[in-house]
Amino acid sequence: MNASRAISQPAASRRAFLLGGLATAGTMVLAGCSNDPSPAARPIGATPSLTPSAGQRVVSQSLVAKPTTLDLGGVTVDTWAYGDTAPGPLLRAKAGDMLRVTVDNQLPDDTTIHWHGIRLRNVADGVPGQTQDPIKPGTSYTYEFTAPDPGTYFFHPHVGVQLDRGLYAPLIIDDPSEPGRYDAEWVVVLDDWIDGTGTTPDEVFTKLTGGQGGGMDHGSMEGMDHGAMRGMARDGAQPFGDAGDVAYPHYVINGRAPADPDVLRAKPGQRVRMRVINAGSDTIFAVAMGGHQMTVTATDGWPVEPVTTDAFYIGMGERYDVEVTLDDGVFPLVATPVGKKGIARALVRTGPGRAPADDTTPRELSGQVLMGTDLRPAESSRLDPKDPDDQQMLHLSGQMQPYSWAVNGKPFGQNTPISLTRGNRVRLRMMNMTTMTHPMHLHGHTFALPNGLRKDTVLIAPMRSIDVDLDADNPGDWMAHCHNIYHAEAGMMIALNYVK
């Protein structure tokens, strides 16, 4: 059974209307939604503390979210970050550990942290107004949760478009029983960067929405002088349709631009595990290493049947673990933004030699580029076979003029939450009725595609639908949303609430 299916309906132009089934009245509602007060404004109150179980290890860490100035490798930006780096400090624990993380908010705005991909207790999920009160400027907040599953994860705010600043960091949960078959490990974080280049993500969102939730003049957008953000992303980036809404001036790997890249060092012949995280807000990347093939071993923390490939696609919020055996020399590790101009680049150095040019594109990107949905799960990753007890629809729709996105016909706060019953196997049909690809992310759970592949974030191509199954085994009020942060903020979110 294929992971996705085509929808037999003609695609509309994104430059015109991408209503995807929205009625005219619904469009009028969307047009004014950006000025409405957030539906997540209700107070939550104190979060109950968590007591570690007998013998459970506690991993503690403190984070300071603050304005800072960063050098991205010849590009100096004023931004917000955890400490003075982007990505922020690596947080590492073992499966089954309890994490206790205190966040000191020195930003001029509210913030939270969402622990992306972790099947954690609901009160620690980091959604303001749904699982916690926002962390006010000048205050601190402590997150406590158990991380049950090994894998590659990351964390970031769940407030506005703060993710499109430097507020993100890797979270690695180790498997205590893993045999350790790697000689080295690299954490590779991809990002699209615009903050501090003459504009901010909030200003970008205001431009997209026309300031008052009205239509946007794309011609004026293309001439807008905000650093190097000079246009909309190019249309027609196959196989993903329209590639994104923002043409970023910089793309970075581990916080470094191509002119002064991060250098990943090892010895020839060593086997390296790369944990690749796409922390970008509006960009799908194709990733390749010059002169090498890579073997994909996991996605979103879950083992897969190993597949060797020249390159692979990674959407916003997705993570892939890959294995590579290194040759002798200096090689480019490249992430190209799909449908956009630019390149993200790091260097792999195992010996002496001259680095390739900044704009070198490995020939591997012209070879086999793996689609994540084509992977198959390892047996240890499969859900137990079971027919669904319940079926629900997530109908994705939206438009550019005015800039509005929705689930089930209305933006978040106006759409009806999905009801889940504890103990049920639930089938969600995610139907994309737009000409853009949407990386749909589910909080607090993982899901299985029809081929059994386990994930928490999946790319849904234009005019396609994907059925995913999940076990409703983690009570609370959760979110499902597009991980294009601008789509989510414009309304492409919906709550999944357990029936009390």
C-alpha cells in the first residue's frame, strides 16, 4: 500500500487561490484571523512537579534564552538564541532518563520550549495556553519529563515565529543497549537564516500577511530591501510543488555559512553516524556528501531497514540518522534548499588537502535522492497490527492572498479540535489540497504510515493524502500542525484533545 495517494482534483495556482475546499465565507474568516486574540490565551496555572522513579537517572540543564550577536561565518547578525550559540547547547540523555531543564527567559517577549518528537507528559509539551502559561520576560520555568524513546530530536519555542531566529538546539536520547558500532558521531543541524539581515521573522510574517491579514503585493515583496530577502521562493520545485514562501539570504549548517563552514573531522576508513536535523522554518533540503554514499538507518528517532543512497530529502522538523564510511581527503557536506537559490555547506576533513569551492555542488545530488516515505521500518519500529477504532480527517487548505492557512476549513482557534479516546487505534487521513508541500508534525505521539514507517513529522506533497495510524496512549491536549512556521502561525494547526 502506498504511503500517499493522489487526489483527483485539479490543483489551483498558489499565486491565486489555494482554497482547497474552503467556502467563500471561510475565506472571509481567514482574511481577518491574524488580528484575533490567540485562542491559546487562557491561563493554565502551576505545572505539577515530577518525582523520579526509584533508580531513575535525572539529567539537569539550564538554558538562557536571550538576545545576542552571532557570527555565522563572515555574517554577523543580531538574533535570539540559547546562550550565545546557534544551534544552542546539545542536551543529551539516555532513554528512560528524567530530564529537568530550567529556562531563564531574558528575551523581550514570552517564550516556551517544545521538545520536538518526544512522547512526553502533556504538561511539558511547551504549547502556551494549552499545556502551560507562557514564560514571561525576566522569569524562569522548569520542564520535567521522561524521554522514553532513543533517537535524534531537537527543541525550539512554540510561540509565534521564534523558531526562525536562533532558538533551537539538538536533543539526543541514547539507547543504553546500542552496541556502539560507530567510530565517531556528528550532529548536523540545517537552517534557513534571515534574522538580523535587515529584517526579522516577525517582520517577514507581517509582510506575508499584509500587516492586517489582507492580501500581499508579490511584486512589492520581490523588490523589498530587507537584506537579501528579495523575493518569494521559486515555484514548481518538483517533487514538492511550490517550495516555500521565503527566499532566505543564508543557509547554514551548525550555524555556519558556506564561506566559513563548520569542519567535521575524522580519520579515513572510520564509520561515522550523522544525526541530521532540519531546524529550518520554510525550507526542504536535499543532503549529500561529495564522494560518498550514505546509509539511512533511522528517521525521527525510529530505526528503518538500512537504505544506501547518494542523497536524501529532509523536511522542516524531520530528522535522519545516516551512516557513512569516510575516504581520505576533504569533502563537502552540502544541503541544497529545494526550489530556492543558495546552499548550506560544511566540510568533512579526514586528511590534508584543499577545500572545494564554497559553491561546490556534489555530483551525488544529481543521483538518487531518497524520499523519506519510501523507507521501510525495522521490525522493532512497527506498531502491533490492529484495525483502527476511529478515523479522523485533517484537511489542509490555504491561500496566498490573503495569506491564510487552515485545517478542516478554518484556522487554529476557529477549527474544531479532534477528539481522541484513550486506548483507541486512530487513523488520521491528512489530505493536502494545496500546491505546496506541508511537513505535518504531531505532538506527544508517533504515527505509522501505511508501510509501517514510524515518524512524528511527514512531508505531504501537493494534492496528495496520507493515512497515518497512532495509538491514543498519551492523554492530554495536543497539537498537530504544519512545521512551516509561517503556515502554522497563519492557522495551519489543530488541537487533538483526549475525551475526558
